[in-house]
Amino acid sequence: MRSLKGLTVPPGSEWEELFTLFLALDNHNIMPDNEWYQAALEKISAIGKEVYIDHVVKWASNKMDDHEAYKGRMDEYWNKRFAEKHTGTMGSSLETALQQQATTPDWVNQVFKLDYTYDHNVNPLYTNSGYYFYYTLSGRLLRGILHTAALFPDTELMTMVDAFSRSHLHECMDVIHIYTRTLPADITLARILRIQGKIKDKPLLKKIEAVITKLGKSMNMSSDQMKEAMVPDFGLDPQHRILLSTGGYSVGLDLLQHKPADIVWWENGQKLAKPPTSAKKEADAVLKKLKADGKVLSEQLNIHRNRIENVYRQPQSWVFTAWLPLYITHPLIGALGKRLIWQFSKQEMQYAAIWTAQGFRTASGEILNWMDEETTVELWHPILADAAHVLQWRTYFTNNEIQQPFKQAFREVYLITDAEETTGTYSNRFASHILYKDQFAALCKVRGWTPSDMEYTGPNIKLPAWEMQANFSTRGIYLGAESKVRGSAHVTTDTVMFLRKKKIISLSEVPPIVFSEVMRDIDLYVGVTSIGNDPTWHDRSEEEGGRYWRNYAFGDLSVTAKIREEALRNLVPRLPIADKCRFEGKFLVVDGSFTTYKIHMGSGNILMAPNDSYLCIVPDGKGFANKVFLPFEGDSTLSIIVSKAILLANDKKITDSTILRQIKRN
């Protein structure tokens, strides 16, 4: 039987005509039109839907995995192409492919002899930038097969499209085109947002946003309104749960009380502390489904958590009656909204409150019952409250063990300092730090900043709601290592400035919430990407940043670290090791059996008594802190400190020889 790139071509002109239709998809900027889909449907109908799907799915699935094997051959390929180019022997890779008559049918030669053009500079083995997908025969066949999922959305073809979207992000516009032609608007948007959240390439992000805007216009909604209103329920009930029955028990997910990956069991409506052994053995299929659902829900919660937190950058208010179904009673979003503080305003009344089963509760315990269509709702920010009110909220979340989806009650607040009032137009608050450049740039993209030339200028963020831009100046510093992209692996930081219409403005002109949020981002960048957080850096020389490391690793606490200290002071008394812990200045001090340890609450680095010798413990991500309540998500250093404290309080149980050797040497 004939074959094309490993895909057998059954007898009959319908198969040749169908594959020719697939191979004609040669422009990645142009999506198949209605005429193409109609032609594909007619040819597949002549073949038989089930026959077609059975024939192509396995081959297409294998091709989707092929790029892993290609990656190791890229350098070899380009070296060969470079040599051919400079020796005058470089020919058309297409011609080479078409000369393999054993694998390429005559009809393909005839189709492409005159009109198939091939870019000699494109590596046909490369899959991550559309090259393999658009400029090889097998890539075009795969593209055509994937697009036929739009004709048969309830088949395994669509499952294959979903899988393709996860492994081939740069070809996402084809996937998005398939979704928009096929799926309901809310499901389409949810899948587009999942893809958008994983892409950092700005031109591609603009294309995706244009699709969302077009989708919104078709429903008389803006892009932001679409993202807010068109959220599927994902099979969740009004209590934000998925419940399935098996072996006389209920098993499922509970997003309000647990993480999406946590599978919960109930018996007669009562939650069980652990899975019943008898039912668990019979529930393999149910548990598999719940694990898959948990992954989807985790992705969606991350997307919408970031969307809601971004309100701090683009202030928004709602009418209470419109807000309630979007943020409280919605099966998915309610699991986030019910753990956040909201500001309610009506005439002279203005209160911050959180959802409870009894109603919306203030920090002092009052239940509000006056909200109606005349009430305005905003996302509460601690900069709007006094210190006593903020403390009340922090105590409430800690005492009730409610973990907020992002830092809100414990959110850092940054006010203009006397030094910044003196400098006027710039801040030196985060100057002279040494950061890992690549990690810094990646985090900037996650937080919506543009990492411009980090060697000479530094990142910036546009704040369109305020017609402002913030710049954080950096420059390259060589400490013996190269960046994976270009230049040195490290940068040193300088000033922060704000601009309006490209002109530098006084810091006093910046709204307090804008100033605070920008400074919070920068504090995060320093706190996460500083070399001072790297426990392996402690023995570097002065020229390699050793002095900076020592000053940062055990220096004064930043605003973020002070918030962390407050959280620790609430958490530690609840731990089984509380009697072995105390606070001394910048440190959480832990009394072990071998010695006493001082954990710095800013960097998480450790000193040992009696002579403050350094103890290097590299976090492994499996810490005890996963079992300890933390009042907010997103502070990995807090989790690391708690894990280290538990480990060191029980130092007699440590089995890691690297750690034990350091302790005993001390």
C-alpha cells in the first residue's frame, strides 16, 4: 500500500484528493475558510467518517510526539546547512524529500512540482515556531487532520487538538481557529485563556487578544467583559464542588475548602478524614476523571486569580446585583471571590466585608444586609485602611484558617519615604541589588512587565488606566557567567521612575495604590531573583558578589519580609515545634538537639550557634509546609522557612548526609 511520510494512502481518489487539500495549507497566517472545510467534509463523507478517523488518529498522535526526537538533530542540521550554503552545494530540502519515491507518491510530486515553494533557510526539523508544521509534508498533513476536528468536535480528533495545544504553543492560532468555529463561546474563551496564560511572545499575545476582542464584539461585549462573564461552570455545583458516587460513598473536588488537586470523600454528607479502603479500590475510573478535572480547574483558577488581582492596576467597580453572580455565586469564580475582601458603598455607608455562610461579614464581625442595586462593590486594598483594621483582617484569616487566593489582607503596602520625597522624581529604594537576569526577565513577563534591554535600560510596565509608565533601571554586571539569551547572567539594579506621556513625573503625582503596586512588583523581583536567595553563593569572593550576598542574605527585612514575619508570628505558635522556636530581630530561632539555628525571615538562609556558621540547605520542593496552613498563596519563601524550621527542630531525624556533615562540623 502507498504511504506518505508514514501515513498509508488507501486506494481511491478520495484519499488523494483529501490529502492534497491538507497539503495545500501552506500559509500559517491564513486559516482554512468555509470552502476548505466544505471540501474536506465532502471528501471525508465519501470515505466514511469512522473510517477516516480510525485511519488518521494514530499517525497524527505519533507525529505530535515526533518533535521530541527532532530537537537533538537541530544543531546538526543547521551546521550542515551552513556548510552547504558556503560551499555552493545547498539544494532544496523539498526536492530531496520528493526524490524519495518509496515514501512519496507520484500524485504528490505532480501536485507540488510547480507551485510548492520551500524556504531554504527554514529548518524542517524545527517544530516550535511553526516551521515543521507549515514547511514539511508531514507537518501540513497534521495541520489538515487537526482542522477536520472542527467538522467532528465530539470525536477523539478534538481531544487530539487539545493535546496539540499544550505541546505546540506557537501553533496556537490554528487551535484557536478550530475552537472558535466549533465550541460554545464560554468553552472557547476558557481554552483560549488557558493558552494565552502560557505564552510570553508579545506579537502572538496580540493576535490572541484580537481573537478575544472579535469574539466579544459578536456578543456586544468588550474583551474584559468577555473574560469576566463568559466563564463555564466546569461541572461544578453551587457549592463549588464536583461530586461523584462510587461504592456507596461520594467522592469529588471541593474548591472552597481544598486545593483542586485534593480528592475528598464523603459518607452520608460527612467529610471523611481519609479515603475508605474498600471504595477506593473500586473507584479507579472515577479518580482518574477527578484528577483530570483537577488539572483543568487548577489552570482556570490561576487564570482568573491573576485576572482579579490585576484589578489593582486597572481599578474597577461593579453594581452589587451584577457583581454577585460573577464573583460569589458562580460555581468556579465564587471559590475565589468568597475568600476575598470586598468594599461595599451605598450613600454614606462604606464597609469592607467577606462572604460567610451567614452573610457578608466585616472585620469586627458585623453582618451586612443592606446591599442592593444601589450598592457599589470594589476589590478592597489594605492601603485604604488603617493598621488596626488590617490587623483585624489578618487575625480573621489566620484564626479561621482561610487561605486567600492571593495576598490581600497580608498584602504589602509601600508609601513614599522621606528619602523619596527628597529625590522627588525617582526612588533608590531597590538600587544596588544583584539579580539573576534570565529569571528576572521571565518573572517580569509573568507580572506583565516588558523586559527591555536588561543590560542597559531595564524593564517597564505600562499603566493605561492611569496613563502612566513605570521604569526600573538595570545594567549588566559580569560575575563569571553568561546569560542563556545574551550578555552576562546578572544585572545590578538602579532607580525606579514614573512617566506620563514620556515625561518623568514627581513621585507625589503617582496615586498611592499605583505606587504601592509597582513597588510591590519590584520588591518581588528582588526577593525572588536576588543572588542573596541562593544558598550555594555563600563562599563566593568579593569580586563575584560575595559581599552583596552576605549583606542581603542576613540584612534588614524588606516590606515583604516584614509581612512574612507577621505571618510567622501567627503560624509558629500553632506548630508542634512551637516550644522550640522564638523570634529574635530578623530571625526565627529554632532550638535543635545538636545546636541552635537562626533562620533569616527575608532570605530563608540559616546560621548556626555559637559562631554563626552558615548552614546550606537547598529546598527540594517536598517540604513539611505543604501540611501546614498558610494564610495566602504565592510566598514560596514562607513555605521554605516553615519547612526548614520543622526540619531543624527535629534535627536528630535528618538523614541527608550533606546537611548532617555541616551540622557536625560546626
